[in-house]
Amino acid sequence: MNQEHLDRIRDYLIFQKLPLDILLEVEDHMASQVLNIQKSENISFDEAFLKTQKLWESEFKMTTYSAFYSEQIPVIVKKIVKARYNKILKKSFFYALISLAINLLLIYFSNSQEMYTDFFRGQNLMFLLAPGLVWAFNYKIRKYVKKDFKYKGRSFYSIYQQNIGIMVVGTTTMAQIVAKEGKYAYLLFKTNNPESLLFALVTLLLPFIAQMVVIFGILNFFEHKKTLKKLSVFVAN
């Protein structure tokens, strides 16, 4: 198989709207499959390539994944995205759960509502500043995280690039939370006031969810950055 054949396979996969990280994985499998069919059936590249396309046809059918994509994506992309995003979501949930436990400890160790408010704001301020620090220390790759910065206008660099903007959502929410006092959670646990139960749950759960979003955004960012290193042939310039 010569370079022209490999280029045709790559162009075909780009046409199928595969992000480049997935494209490189599929490209090797497809090239090997074409070569095996050529040898076993003693046919030309064109014939073998056509047969391979038919074998992969179901994987390239378009489907929806509204949780993360506003437009349709190939079935194979959805399969890979769900598996990888689920791993990030599980990590995000775990780290946010640790933060929630720390928050409860801060309530326990606070001697006054004012003291807890300081703790509450300080803890959430860290989640507000964290995305900014991530961007500040990784400013060189900013041109590879823009949603509209696509390879030849046809494909994202990585499956993670789609969700870089989620950090903006998380930090915007965190900015609003930092301005709050968090007093209802303190009142519930320190005064056993059942009337504040609903507000206390909001006080605890809203930061938990916002922190989880921020953590997901940061982990997603670093996965995108890690993937870019593997795509040096595309991101050299």
C-alpha cells in the first residue's frame, strides 16, 4: 500500500467527520483491513477499499448525542466519546464528592456563621480561580481549543475539543456561588433548624454540581492537551 492509498483512506475518514484522534485509531484498522482483503482475494486497492467501506458503513451512520453534541455525529464517535467521557465524569464526581465532604467538615469546625461564610467562599473561590490558572499556564495551545478551529474546516482535533467551553459555564456559576454566604447549610447542621432544609440542600448541592462541572472541564482540557501531542503531524503550525 503506497502513500496515495493511505491518503485516500485518511480523506475518506475526514469526510466522515471523525475527530483526528479517533481518525488515527480507525485509519490503522481500516488500512490493515484493506490490505488483508487485497491479499486474500487478490483484488485491486479500489475494490478492497470499497468492500472495507461497506464493512464500516454502520459505524459511520449519523446519530445524536445531545448531552454533549448539538449536531449529529458518527456512531463510532458516539461509542468512543461515551466511554471516555464516562471516565472523566466518574473522576469529576469523585473529586467533587471529596470537596463536599470537606465542606461538611468546615461546617463542623466553624464556630460562627461568619467563620463558615469565609470558609465557604474560600473553598469555592479555588474552583473559580482554577480554570483561569489552567488557561494561564497553557496559553500556547489556545488556538487549538477554539470550537471553530477545525482541521481544514472538516474535523475537530480531538473529541475533547468540543467541550473546552464547559469551563466557562462552570466558572460563571462559581462566580455567583462565591458571592453567597452559605448560611443555610450552617444553620441546618448547627441549629438543627428544619425550616432551612430546602435552602441548605441547595447550598450544598449547587456548589457540588458546579464544582463537578469545573473539574470535568479541567480534566477534559488536559485530555485535549495530551491528545494534541499525539497529533503533531496536524498541529505543527
